[in-house]
Amino acid sequence: MPAPRALLSAALVACLLFAPGADARFGKHTSSDSKDDTHEATAIGSDEDDDDDDDDGHSSKGEGVQSSGSDGDGCCGGAASSLGEEIVGSLIRLMVEGLVYAIASTGTHLAPEHDAPGSDSEERRHAAPLSLRMGAVGMLPGEGASAMDLYFGLEERRFGVAASVLRLALPADDGTEGTDRLTLVEAHLSHVLYVHPKARLRAEAGVSTARAPDVLMVGPSLGLSVEACVLGPLDVEARAQVTPWPYRQVDGSAGLALHMGGFVMRGGWRGLFLDDLGAVDGISHQDSLHGPYFGLGFAF
């Protein structure tokens, strides 16, 4: 699609969506004493209103005053309120309809019936002059762990930028009841090594950060990803990323992506290995996770 149309659709979606075998856990002291961080909530009391007996006379007077003006309020106030609700409802309906239309009629993998006369969208796809992707991917590595990945990418035909934030929640491994939370952030520049309407191969380089219970580390990051059309709007996707130092991170995934206009559903398998290389207390702490993933996003 033309670049202005892609950016307009992406801006609409963004505005509406975002108006969010080791000794110990990766990045955590081996002998750290865990403390219960749970704080009891302080009850907030509310004074009871016991003035019913004292206000009998006043309430009857209030009722009389209220009844004297009820005809006017019911006529004008009720009509104005109803009109306001109708206007708000219409605006919300128009916004939702506009969003649905923008998603259905845009995207890099448009169905032929949505193509404008003379459109070459079928020929562009992964060779689009400008594309934007964003969304969220959830991972289920098992054993009580969970992960959520938020990603964003903007790319022209050869160069682009990409960023992701992966939040991991892992059961505490020190015998306490609790959760260890890790945050992995990546910011990359990308260069397309091979571009074709049916496929795109890109190399990525940038920085990555790992925030663990007892340490924050920053290091260089390298990545390689590929996406290719399989059948109609169905794509195959694969990605690998590595951070060699000062901690080690190896992240890989492979799966399928179904394009429905600008809306994308994806799923597959992902594996993640983390090793802090003894940065916390001289002992190598590792975590290895793998499991299915499922995600929703947009591609314009």
C-alpha cells in the first residue's frame, strides 16, 4: 500500500489500542534471603449515616420541592441526556467501524477483493516500500512460568528499526512462595539482506538489556529473521537472537502467521536460554525456557 496510507492506518490502530540446571535463578544471588513483600491492606472505614431519624421532616420537605420541579426535569433534562448518550454511542460506533474498515482494507497481505483498481499489492507483500508491525506475543514455558512480549518494527525496503520488551514471571527457586520477574529489552537496527514479494530475510544489530532480581546488564545484540509466504495470506516465520556478553542470551522461535488485512494472528514454538556468566556473585546462574507461543498484532 502507499506509505501515507500505511502510516495513517498504523496511527489509527496505535491511538485506539494504547489510549500497556543452575544453582539459582538468572541474575539472582545464590544465597539471597527472600523476604515476604506482601503488605496487608489497611482497611478503610466509612462512617455510617445514621441521620434517618433526624431528617424525617426535612426529607418530606425535600420530596415536596423535588416533586414540584420533576415535570421540567423529566421533559428537558431527560431528553438532553438521551440525546447526549445517542451522540456518544454514534461516535463510538463510527470509530469502531472505521477501525474495522482500516484493518480489513489495509495491510501487506490484502485479499484480491480489497485491492484497488490497478493495485500491485499482490506483487509487493514482503517487498512493500514501507511497512509497520506491532503487537503482543504470549509464551507458555510451563512449570508455572509465563511470558509476554511486546514488539514494534518500522521498515522500508532495505533498512528499519525494531524494539521488543519481554516480561518473564518465574516461580521463585529459593524455597519461598513468590515470583521472580525478569525483563528483557531489545532495540535493533535492521538491514534486509534479501527482499522479494514472497520473502524477506533481515539481519539485526543493536543492544539488549536484562533486568533480574539482583542485577541489571546491558550488552550487544545480534539477530536474524525470515518471513515467507506459504499459501495465500499464510506466512512462515523464524527468528534467532543472541547476546554474547556480559550475559548470554539465546532466543529462537519458529511458527506461522495468518494475515487478515492489517490484522495478524501468529503461533509457534519459542525457546530462550539465559546465563548471567557469574555477574551476580561469581556463580553462573542459568534459566532455560521453551514452549508454545500465540500472538496478535498488526502489519501495515
